[in-house]
Amino acid sequence: MITLEKMAYVTLKEIALIIGVVAACYWNSLFCGFVFDDVSAILDNKDLHPSTPLKNLFLNDFWGTPMSEERSHKSYRPLTVLTFRLNYLFSELNAVSYHFLNVVFHAAVCIVFLKVCKIFLDNRSSVVASLLFAVHPVHTEAVTGVVGRAELLSSIFFLVAFLSYTRSKGPENTIVWTPIGLTVFLVAVATLCKEQGITVVGICCVYEVFVAQGYTWPILWDSVLQILRGKGSIPYCMLQMLLKLIVLMFSTLLLVVIRVQVIQSQLPVFTRFDNPAAVSPSPARQLTFNYLLPVNAWLLLNPSELCCDWTMGTIPLVESLLDIRNIATISFFCFLGSLLIFSLRYPGESSKTVLMALCLIVLPFIPASNLFFPVGFVVAERVLYVPSMGFCMLVAHGWKKLSSNSVLRKLSWAFLSLVLFIHALKTLHRNWDWESEYTLFMSALKVNKNNAKLWNNVGHALENEKNFERALRFFIQATQVQPDDIGAHMNVGRTYKNLNRTKEAEESYLVAKSLMPQIIPGKKYAARVAPNHLNVYINLANLIRANESRLEEADQLYRQAISMRPDFKQAYISRGELLLKMNKPLQAKEAYLRALELDRTNADLWYNLAIVYIELKDPTEALKNFNRALELNPNHKLALFNSALLMQESGDARLRPEAKKRLLNYVKEEPQDANGYFNLGMLAMDDKKDAEAETWMKKAIKLQPGFRSALFNLALLYSQTSKELKALPVLEELLRYYPDHIKGLILKGDILMNQKKDIQGAKACFEKILRMDPTNVQGKHNLCVVYFEERDLLKAEECLVETLALAPHEEYIQRHLSIVRSKIASLGTGEPPMIPTEKTAATGEKKTPFENLKDVKTEPKTTRTKNSHSKKGQTKTKKQGEKNNTEKETKKKSTKEIKDIEKKRVAALKRLEEIERILNGE
């Protein structure tokens, strides 16, 4: 056996060879995306976002679910998630960086594994074992699948911990404590990357007894018997060994206790579809679990048919002792037992190599073996990453024996070269399967057509591409493969809904619901019902509540889900939305408060509660809850937008800077949403920042051509800042999209009358308004002004009388009617109604300015939606100032005074209309 001093040395040539081989096998993995479990661990995991506190990584599981929640998988790997977060920090969701780092970690594992191999094998055999490990196709799931990083990181610290422990033996069998302390620390780090890291302690114990101390099983047994019979004292070397083992075992026990505390003494809940054998009766359970061991061994020996998912019906249960597959189980245990007997019974370097290889195969696999607790899969290729190290050591050791024979040397080299080449090609080809979810699951269906989950996953991939017709075929096939799969029927229902086939959707949801456990009053189902299956109640209720006559029925479904799982948070959230729709804000408030008792860290819940307070007309509480949502998630887009609007609606100028800040953050998160820029423009108008308001309005219109409110308010802005001629083309565009826009027609008529002197064009605008709304006071009044400008005083008088009848309390109409009547009276009874301009000039009278007659009146209006996922608009009104001028006073006014009056008009149009942007959150 190579000494530890020589073992520590790995040449640069060896490192370069391994890196080159890894790069050649995995270069194409850089072109793969996020697939399968990557979606939950990367795309949907908020713990990766810089806005999420770092402490959350140590409170949540691998998928971002709080460990305290029952739906958590209890996979506690905060250090692995931390590396994902670093990826996100530098490249956000660019998959290339994630895959590249995985390849780097795999190369690092291969190099450290080479160092380990040199303890038990010669240089050449060690390189062979490392190369075989580097190219083995079974590793593609761990290397090319981003979530496989847990295996990679854990393996690095696993191997380094073992290497550290090998240096704990000093001269004359003394103990060197520094490597032991480092080993314990590295074991803890490996465990925080993935749970199986703790199993290295077992390997260290075996190494200490049978390699470092040189015991064989017969010698160890005889020594123990001698001590127990009192025929001898415990040797000093054995005392040293026991002390080291006690330290290792105590540290392991401490880690286990901490781990149990982290999961709060709760095991994850899996369905019978995830691991059918786990819920099967004896002897099927034991026979199947034992059969899975040779299945895993076969994947290492012959990785020709690889599959990303081995759950559900992939491997049928072994239900009888007469099942022929039991022969494979017996053969496997016989072979494993013979190797174990050889390695423990006989001294020598070969037996020690075999023993350590067996330890690497068996001990790291124990957490996935269902021996101590059920796991959520039948077979998983990624959990073979560390066990394959022992397999590669065995193969390299066997190759060494063959190659030492002069007759078989060439054949052994040829066979080794062929295996390495075929494995490398298989790995390279297998990487392309991970390019997308569709390619991955289609490749899996070629291996196994009896797994309904695979049919479902292909359907999901097609669904994400909006190919609902094809997705439906795969979902239906899943229900045929596994008729009692609740999730498959839910998928069929959802796809029918996406295809607007609501009747078929409801039927599919009802089938799924019929497969759920029957509700028994007073009985809890938390241990039996998977949370995702309870979504059938949510989905069915969401479907039928579109029918206003079935709202109570939908509410009953939400309450059924709550009765089955009182901690089912989503049921409270959905019920709260429904109660808002039913105009029951107080009950909605109760539902959201109950959900907050279950999860006070959910920003969406605080946001929805804010919406409830708006319905209850309590803007102060609403703003407080918006602020709570933003404390938890500073980039919560809806909370940013709606809280800014709430501040804007308050009319408090002190809140405008914060409202602007939030809107700026919103447009940073949603740069393509024109509503954000529009409301920034409205804030700028409030602050009299006309140039800034113009910029924001133009940005909104550029992003959303035909943006009704932005077009009108930009035109109004131009009108208020004496840029009426710039307002006209904006109004033309507005009326091209919305020909019936009354306020736009009013403003256009105003500009045509006063700036363009186009009386006929103005008249056409006002007449069009009255054709659409004969009772429109503003349009009617302005038409009266047109008659006055046309010198048709009798018609102007008649028009104003009609207008006054529509709005008898409007003082400005009464005043303008008096002005017209005074004008008529001054002309005498014998004069014609049409007054020529020349006559007015000859009498020294000045024409009553248009702005003295026109006084646009509009009422302020504030509107908002009732949907908890909607943005709410606001209405602002600026009132035009009036000037009560008699004809006599008008005569005395100079041209300058008339121009001053003209500058004060046009402030009376309503600035904002209703904005409603509904984000469908189903």
C-alpha cells in the first residue's frame, strides 16, 4: 500500500488529464437549461434572490420551503443553496454559469478521489479509477442536472474529511488531534451540503480499525474475547483506537441530534406514487426494497438505459417469494457477502482495498436505501455518485490484477480503453437529454412507459410552450397508465380549462376529487393527504367561481379543503379572494388573518390583506399592510405599485417622494409596463414638474401605443402649459383609437376654437359629444359658445336655456345666459339676430372673450378594482377659475388683460380616468 506521504502527491499531468477528460465529456452540458427539479430549486426558489435575508437559507429546505411546514421535503442543504445564490448574484438565471460551476466541482471531486485512491491503489490503478469515475454516464444527473450540485459539494468535503482523518495517526500510534478536529468540521460541512455527508464517519471508523490498526475480523474477535474473559488487558493501541472512535461517534451523534431538531422531529410526507413499496404490506415491501439494491448495482455495471425518474410504476413491486427477480437479489447478496468475507477475514493490501471500496459503496447509500426511513423515490441515479467511487475502485483493482498477468495484459488494456471510450460517448450523448424538459422526459419515456409521472412531465413541458392540445394527450395517457393518479386527472382538468372546455375540466376535477379520502367530520388527514393533492379543491373552486351563481359552491370547496387540513394556507388565500368577490370583506379579512397565523413571512398575504382594508375604506391600515409586504419583499411589484397609488390618492404632498421612489422601483422590476411610467407622469404633474411629466407620459405611450389616459393627460399637460398646438396631434391620436372619448373631444374643440379659430371644427366636436350624450352639460355649454361666436345670439340663448335646465344649480351657466340676453337687449328689438362684426366695432364694443363664457365643470372620481391582483387607478380634477365679467367691465379691459385672462383657462378638465390592469393570479 502506498504511504500517506506519497499518497498526498498528485502530479500536474494527472490533474490536467482529469480536467481534460471531464471537459471533453461535459462541455455540452453548458448548453442545457433548468429542467426537472431545477425549476423548484432554482427558478422558483426565493432564497436565491439577494433581497431574501441570508438567515432564510438556514431556516428553509433545499427548495425554499420553511422547514417548519409539513409540505417541506426536510432536505436541509443551506451551503448548496448558498452556491446557487452566488450564481444568481453574478448571472441571475443564466443557466450557463450554474452548469459551468457543476462541471468545475465534478473535476474537483475527481482530483480529490484520485488522492484517496492512491492510499489503496498504485498510481496507474488510481488514475484508472479516477478516469472511470470522471466519465461514468450515471453521473450525468448529478453533474448536468443543476440540483445535483448537492452531491458534488458533499462529495468534495466527504473525501477531504476522510483524507484529513488518515493523518490522525502519529508516530508510535499516537493521536494527532488537529486532523480529527478538522475531520469533524468537514463532516458537518459535508452534511450541510447533503445529508449523506455524515456517512464518512463510518468509513473513517472502518479505516481506523481494519487499515490504520491492521486488524482482521478473526484477530479483532479474538482480542475482544480475551479481554472479556479477563485473560489480558486492553492494549495501548486499542485504547487509542477506542478513544478516536468515541470522539467520532459522539460528534456524529451530535450532528444527528441537531439534524433531527432542524426537521423538528418530522419526516417528510410522500405519496404512495413517489415510493410505492414504502406503503406496501409485507413481504412485498421487504422484497422490493431488497430487489432495488441489485437494480442500482446494475446501473453502475451497465449504464445503458438511464432515466431521470424511477417513481410510480417504473419498477413493479416484488410481491411474492416466487418472483423470478428474487434470484437477482440473492445473487447480489451472495457476491457482496463473499467480497465482505474476503476483505474482513484475510490480511493484505488487496483485502484492505476491497474493504474500503465496499465501504464507499454501501455506507453512503444507506440514507437512500429505505433502511431507516422511507425516501421519496424508488431509484435515483444521482445518489449513486459517491457509491460509484467504491465501484470504480473495485474495477480498477480488478483491472490491476488482470493486467499483471502477461497473458491478459493486452486484453485488459483494450477492454479498459473500450469501456472508457464508450462511457465517455454515452455521457456526452446523455447530456443532450438534459437540454430541455421535453427532451429529458421524452428520453425517459423511451426507457420506461409505465411511469405516469413521465407522461405528466412531458405534458407539463408542452403546456409551458402553450401547446395545450398535445399536452392534453400526454396527460390523458398518464391517467390510463395510472388511473388512480390524482395529479394526472388534475392536469387533464387544468388543460381543458386552458382550452376553454370548462365542462370537461370540471368533470376531470371531479374524478380527481373522487379519488381523495372521504371527509369524515372531526377527522384530520394531515398524515395521509399530500398538500399538492388538496389543490384539486382549489382548482375546482377556482373553475366554478367564474359562474356568479356558483360562488357559494366554490366557497364550500375551499372549506372542505380547510377541514381536511386546517393548516392548508392556499385554501385560506383563495377563499379570501372569493369572499372579496362576494362583497364580504370582513370574512375575507378573517381568512387572510388565519393564513397569516400559518405564515407571517408571506409578502403576498400582507398584500392581499391591504386590498381588503381598501375595500373596507381604511387606507391607513391598507398602507401599513403594503409596507409589511415590502419589508418582507422589497421588490414586491404589486405592493410597490398600489402603495404608490394609495399615497398619490391621499393628496398628502409629503408622501409624494416615497410614492415616486416606489414607482421608480416598480418600473425597474417591470420596465415594459406603461402604467408605471404613466403614474410617474401624474406625480410629476402634481409637483408642477411639467418637463418630467412630459417625458414619463411619452415613455408610457411609446410602450403602449393607444394608452388612453396617457394620451389625454399629455394633451392636457400641453394645454395647461400654453402648448395647445402640440396637444392637437396627441388628441388626434387619442381620438383615432377612441373616437368616442368625450373629454378628448371637449379639449380638442376648445383648442380649435381659441387657438386655431376653427369654429366649424370645434362645433363638430361638441355636436358629436351631444349625439353620444345629449345630457352632457359641458358639451352642450360649449356648443352654446360656438353659437355665440357665430353671432347667432338667439340660438345661443335658446341653447343656454336648455343647458340650464340640465344643470339648474350651475351659477356660471346662469351668468353666461344673462350676458347673452344683455347682448340681445342692447341690439334693440328691431335688429336681426345675426350681429355683424363691423357693427360691434362701430359701437365701440369689444367681443366677450370665449373664456368668460366657457367654464368646464367635471366632478372628481376615484375608482379602483375589487380584484386583489389589480392595479387601481385614481382620478384627479383641477377646477377652472372663473371670472365674473359683465359686458360693461369687458369694455374697459385692455388687450393685455384679455390675454392674461386667456392664459388662465383650460384647467377644468378631469386629468385621469380609470386604470384597470388585472393580473390573473390563478
